[in-house]
Amino acid sequence: MKNRLLLLLLLLTGFKPLFGQNNFNIRSGLMPQLAPFYHGVASGDPLSNRVIIWTRITPDSPTQPGELLTLNWRVSTDVAMNNIVATGTTNTSSLRDYTVKVDVTGLNPKTCYFYDFSYGGVNSLIGRMKTAPETAADSVRFAIVSCSDYENGYFNAYASIVERNDVDAVLHLGDYFYEYVASAGVDGRLAEPSNEIISISDYRSRYSHYRLDEDLRNIHQQYAFITVWDDHESANNAWKNGAENHTEGTEGSWTTRKASAKQAYFEWMPIRELNSDTSIYRKISYGNLLNLYMLDTRLEGREVQLAATDQQTNNPDRTMLGIDQYNWLANELGNSTAQWNIIGQQVMMAPLKAFGVVLNTDQWDGYPAERTKLYNHVLDNNIQNLVVLTGDIHTSWANDLPFAGYNSSTGAGSVGVEYVITSVTSSSSPIGFPSSVISAANPHIKWSDLSKKGYLVLDINQQRVQGDYWFCENITTHSTTVSLGNKFYVNSGERFLRNSSTVSSRNHSNCEQAPMIDPTINVSELNNELVWIGAYPNPFEKEITVQYNAATQGKIKVKVISQEGKLLQTIDYLTLEGLNYLKINGENLNSGTYQIQITDSKSNKLMRIVKL
Ligand SMILES: [Fe+2]
């Protein structure tokens, strides 16, 4: 109803607005006390001597494209930031959407660190991170997550991982967000921008929107992330030269869209940017205990998905990884001296058939020749202790990786093991068969759960790797209650899963947590001001989205003012509490610089926009 009223008001003015508004609750809103670091802090890709740290500034008003904003950063061994061990200065600009990324070097292995940023004399939140061990390592614990759709529910899995405070880092296996047009969200959780995201501005805006979720901001603050993208960071069922959810022409070129998706990913995610700024496959070592190989089965080299009956499926040259990535992986595995070789990737590696027919050719089943080549490489070179971690399908599976002569009773003939991790929130893909039927037809699948949401805790020591499946009580209300779904382990020297009778646990306390924002403080208690978040894209060609936060619901005026100070439009606007997104169609404006002014009873904000 409110939106209809607004639309009417704006139409009467002759202006052409398009709306996207959310009545956010406190879990997903903007916290003015974090200014200008509203999106918090993050860290990622921990090595034994270096970790990426990340933040984003939201300046009061957009800057010129080449204008640099200078920040300071520091790293300490104590949460009070007294024992500073590294400091530096860096800068950012609108060219990278005001995101900031520093690869902090010279750190000690297996050590907890705290870090923050400052800009204009204001400090960010303090983040926490832990470096990897250098040589000897008794044990490591990761939380593994994937598929976090903001609209489908609360990020309770993230909140639970923060609360349990017993893992060293978080692995996100992709579908960090979804590219779709906004639709009916749980509890009013609507994606922004409301359109399907296609342009660089769209992708940036959606990262911004997700990162204002309190649970996502908190988990990034407390743990280093090791991430890969899946398809939805670009578009559904993406492959090298296209995607199911991309229409060439009407949605522009895939080349451009893919480049935009990648650029925003590198800007917003705490991932180390390697020699090539377009690839994400990489190795992260945790001493002699494990090598973690993070793969890109989507954009790097994947050939198009085929129907299950297509004879080309079995073409020996068919690839999901691409030649360069496959050769890199094969070489790394062949040279590995680590106790465990752990692959973090997107789509299920174990076969999945019903009545002899492959169920999902988007998975490794659609690329069988390359899977066979990899299995042969592992066995021919006696590569031991292979563990595959998989996301993508929003359900939980515990699999052996069967090869020639596989015996499900003894595990003989298995190449390694696979943990498929359910989604944080994304809805479960319909399989069409109960778990019992799936395991009967696919005896290498030891267990599956086809509905629950949550995460996996992977506990690794020299003797065994154990994966514990933890499930959220629900995702429709905010809750940190979880329950244990199941638990499987693989012994060193074996290649098959065993059901465990006990849950894994950490045998020593974790680092002290970094102090978090008190979520019980209501935004309206802090101030009554409007806060600009941004305007995307700026400069713009046809349409610009103005993003701001209002402490309270109420009437505001939106004015469009020329560079000469001439008032071009005045719009009466009923704004909602929380984040607001005002889309303005500026097709009728001439090229040039304008001011957008918004005014409520307490404050008056100006933002400069540029029409190309
Ligand atoms: Fe997904």
C-alpha cells in the first residue's frame, strides 16, 4: 500500500521513479555506529605467514573516479589492540566500489590475530583471524558452508558457527548469493537490487546488501574465510561460455557479465588475488597436515552441460576443470607431501543414478571422462587420503568415490571420500526419491538428508578426518539452535567412510572473540539521521539507484538539483525505517552533474550524481 502511495506521488510530479524498498528488521539493517565501515571487516586465505584483511568505506558522498581515499590498518596479537605487530596505509576509490583489501605479511604461524582499519580518525570493527600452521600440526577444524540465499531465511548457520567458536576458519563453497530478481522472501527478506543482477553495479549492490546482514557480518568478523564461487555468483548453471540463466543479447554478452561478476567478487570477497585476476583455483596448506585445493568447476574451463542421453557426454576430451586447472591439480596432488589432500569444490563428484540414468549432468556425472582421468591419476600415483568437499545442491550426502571393482561393504575400489554440505538457507532441490531409495540404487552413498539446512564441521588430525553434519532448528526465525545430523570419518590410509559413534570436539580453547556490535540497540536510539549508503551506478546512463538508511519511518523530500543550483524536481516520499532503495529513471536529464538532496525533519543529505 505504501509503495502504491509513493508511486502515485511520484507520478504526479512527472518524475519516473522505480522502487525497491524493504522494511528491514534489526538483523539486516544498517548500524550507524559502524560508520563509515557499515559492512564490517573480513579476512581470508590464511597462510602460515599472511592473511588477507578486508573492509569497505561508505563515504558521505561519491568521489571522483580517480580520487583516492587513504586508510590505515593495523594487526595486533591482543583484542585490545595494544600489541601491534603490523601496520600500514592503503587506499581505495569508487573504481573498486570503495572496498579495501590488504595481504598482511610477516605473521607467525598458528597464531590468533586481531585487526582493524581507520579512516578520517574513525576505527572499524576489530576483526579476528588465525594463521595456518607452518609445519607440524596436530589438528585443524573448519566449518564448511555453501548456498546462502538471503531471501530464503535467516543465516542461522553463520550465527551458530560464531557462537560455537571452535573452528579455525570457514570454507564457503559458493552460491554466496543469488542473482535472481527479488521475490517473496522469508520475513520480508528481499534481495536488492530487486532486478536480476547483470551489470557490475548490480553485482556490487547485491554484495553490499548481503554484507549488511548481521549474521554474515559477524561471521566474517570472527573467522577467516576460504571461498570459491559456484554458479550463482554469476548466473545459474554457469559454464565457461554461458549460463542457463543468461540470455545472450537481451542481457548483454556473457563475456561482459562474467567479467562483471568476477570483478565484484574480487572486490567484495577476502580472497587473495593471484597472478591472474580472473582465476580462483589455488592451494592453501595447513602445515604438513593438509593441503586444501580450492577449485573452480564453473567459469574456468567448464564445457556446456549436456542431456544425460547425449553421446558427447562420454567424449574423452570433455572437461569441467579446463586443461590448465586439471593439470595444476594433478601436479599438486602428485607432489603433495601433506597427510591429507582436501579438495574444496562445487558439484557432486560421486555418481548419482536412478534406474541407471544420471540424475544431474551439471555434476561430475556430466563429465565422466575427466573424473575417470582424475581417479586414475590418484590411484596410479598412490595419492593417499583424498577428501572432497562439495556444495551446490542444498542437501547433505556422505559418499565414497567408487571406481573399478568398488565394494560398498568393504570400501574396496573407492578412490576417496566426499562430504556434500547442505545449504545455509537455499531451498532443497527436489530429488524425487527418498534417501533410502537413493542409497539402495547408489550403494556408495552412505547417507543423505534431503531437507535440512546447516553446515559441516570438518575435524582433521593425523589419524583421521571426521565430518559432523549440524542442522539448524529452523531458518524462518532467528535462532542459533542446531542439532547433530550425522557423523562420518575416514581413517588415514583408507579410502572409504565409516559412520562415527561420537561427535568430534576441539581439545583446546579457541582464540578470544573480537567484540561484536550489540544487536539489541535499535538504530532509532542511536540517531535520527538519514545515512547515505551509495548511488549505483554513478556515473549513470539511464537509471540510478540511491541507497540510504532512515532511522525512522516518515515523510522526506527528494530533490534533484542542477549544478547551477536550479531545482529540477521535488518529490514527497514516505520512507520506511531501515534501508531504502530509490530507483530514479534519469533518461530525461541532460548529461552533467546533479545533486540529489533528501531531507527529513532532522537532517539534510546531499549526494552528487553524474549523468553520462
Ligand atoms: Fe545453491
